[in-house]
Amino acid sequence: MPVPRPANAVPASRWAARPAAPAASARPDGTPRVSPGVYLLTREASPQFATPITVRLIRERTDLVTYHGWTWIEVYQLDARGQATDRRELYVRPDGMRPAQPPSAARRTPVRRNARTSR
């Protein structure tokens, strides 16, 4: 004789194993996704970077259609001190983007002029 179940019981299918979701690190076409961070962009990322630049990635533009292996990204271009100098949208190959350390902003200690010293 089956055991009666309450009306608010959770169906058994709720706890059944689900198929694995696709990896968040790649798009359906196999192009890797890009996570926010600091990157060095060279010719490996795009031919436009004959002179390498350092950027801080804001986000990847997934709403734009691109060729296989390419993506649009929004970045801040960084100077030698790590300060953002320009906001740009770039068309790059994610597998050519190299993670980099943010440039260190060497800070000087402020010089206090006319400071009175007690003796």
C-alpha cells in the first residue's frame, strides 16, 4: 500500500540530476570568454596593437555579433602609472589577451614645507 504524500510535497523530479550546463568560460562557438581584469594587448590580440597597450577590462560585449574567435570588449586604456587615460571599445581575439599586473603607481610622500618642528 503506497504511503500518502502531503499536498505540498516536492516532486521527485526536482532532485533528479540535471545535465551539466555549458562552461561559463567559453561561448557556444568555443571562443573563450574574457573576465574583468588588467591585460596586455599585443599583436596576438589584434593587428592594431603593433605598439602594446595595457588595459583594464570593463566588460565583454556579448550583444554584438562577431566572427569566430573574436569579441568586442570595453576597456580603460592605462598609462605607465596605472591611471585610466581613455575609454575604448576594441575588437580583439580573447586567446591573444595576456593577463598583466596593473602598473604600480609610485606615490611620493608629500613634502611638507614650512613645517614647525618642536625641540
